[in-house]
Amino acid sequence: MNRTLPPPDTGPDVSVVIAAYNAADTIGEAIRSAAAQEGLTVEILVVDDCSTDETRATVAALGTPGLTLLPLDRNRGPGGARNAGFAEARGRWIAVLDADDTMRPDRLCRMIAAAEAKGAVVVVDNIDVLHADGRREPMFDAAHLAAMPGLTLPVFIDANRIFRATHNFGYMKPVFRRSFLEEKDLAFDEALRIGEDYLLLASVLAAGGASAIVPEAGYVYHIRAGSISRVLRLHHVDAMLAGDRRFLARFPLQGAAAAAQRRRTRNLKETRSFLALVQHLKNRSLGPALKVALGDPVALRHLSMPIAARWRRLTAPSALSPTTAEDLPLKNKG
């Protein structure tokens, strides 16, 4: 991401980067919401990650002012597609929008104003969860967010543990000051297909980036009928553990952040043990299941909730209460 910065004030206020993979049915709505942002200038960068449907044709046919289609020649996953968009962005700020989600018209104006008033390099806001039946509810408690002066690294790491009762801040969609990302050489970890959002925001905070929080919901997270979602699997957890190791190699943590990271690492290992145990039970491999259960006290401690209940939380997120962010679908983003 190291490249020469353009002269100040020559680009748009914000670049909206949309990574798209087989998103022909939803990409138009996402683009229209980005183009409808009020009170600032916007460029929209749609990065097509080798879709096999009509995504590229749909985008090309829109004719939206300020819209650029960036087709990739190989599938790079959500992090890689977003990195490609970030590399072409000219805005002072960069916002990420999923191809099946939308934004309220005043979202980016409010967020950037809050960030600039505080001198922050990253700003997050609340999220509206919109169900297929039209029900809408905030993902996070607005009063709780309003009471937070900013998002700190220890709080952010602690809020990103699986099976916690509190909300997972990893679902937040930050808006970043582009110059900070470039000066610090920060980008999405392309080795991750799940959890890449978490790691970039954690890196910004670990690099000393100040944050701002807008407690009102401006991002709309769509849960659509028939949408494809991923199930958390062993290789996803292994990839997240490896990503955390790369993060720690660059940002050695101390104090409260280091303690939070130890809790997160234990949680990921605990989750891995649980997934392995459930897989053995599904395969009726009782010997290996017993070995995991008896040989790993973390796995045993994790069984305080019945196996069936935890398995449902991993495999049928659409049947769960949407008020807990970890229960929301892991969207297929390529």
C-alpha cells in the first residue's frame, strides 16, 4: 500500500470500497446507498472478485456517477479484493461496504464529522440488523456506545471472542483515514477469509490510531431469505490463530491489551477444541472425541453449554436471536 499521496484536497471526501462476489442480486442496492450519501463527495470502487454470475454486467449497466468497476483476474477473497480497492482509492477517508448491505444517507457525513472533531483516524458506528421479514433492530446498545469515549485496543480485542454473551465489535464497519493506513502500511490480511475485518481495525488501534464512535446506526446489515452463509470450521479458527500470530509479531502488546489477547487466544483454542469434539461426535468417532474431551481441559470447560445448543449456534445462525452479534450469519464474501 506504499504509494505517493496525491496533493491535498484533490480527491473526494470518501472512497466507498465494495468487494463483490456473485452479488448481482444485491450490488445495485448497495451502490445506490453509497451514491446517496449526503453532505460530502463520494467515489465508489466495486472490486469484482472473479464472480461467475452477472455482477460485472450489473455494475457496468448502472452508469452511476463516480462509480469505478475494478475486475480482478483471480479470486483474492474479501481481504484481497478490498486491498485492491484501497490501492485505487483517492478519498481522504475509506469506507467498506459489503455487496449485500446498505448505508443510511447521512451515515458517512456524521461519521467523518465525528472523527475529524476528535482528531481520530478511524470511526465506527452502530449497525441496524434488517431481517428478511422486515424486522429491524440495532446490533449494539446505543447507550453503551455513547458512554464509550472511543474504541480502545483492549476493549476491542476482548469483544472479539466466540460464544461470549456480549456483542462482537468485529462486525463493525469502520471508516478509515486513508493517509494513516498508507503511512503505517496497514492492509487486510489476505490469508484470512473470516476475521479479516477484525485484524485490520485491531492493527489500526495497535499502531496508535485514535478512534471515534457514533452510537447511532448508519450501516444496515441485511439478512436475506435464502442468502448463503458460512459455518465456522476448524480451518477458519486455525487461520484466525495464525493471523493473530502475524499481528503479534508486528505489534507486541503490553498491559491490558496483552491480557485481552491472551484471553482471545485461549478462546480461539477453546473453540477449536470444541469444533474438533463435535466433529468427532458427528462422525461417531467416540475414541477421538473422548481423547479431546479428557485431554484438553479447555474443551471440557467449554462444554458448560450442552453440545447440541452450541452446535446449533454454529450451524443454524438464522434461527437464533439477532441481538447477539456472534450469532449472525458469517456472510459468503468470496
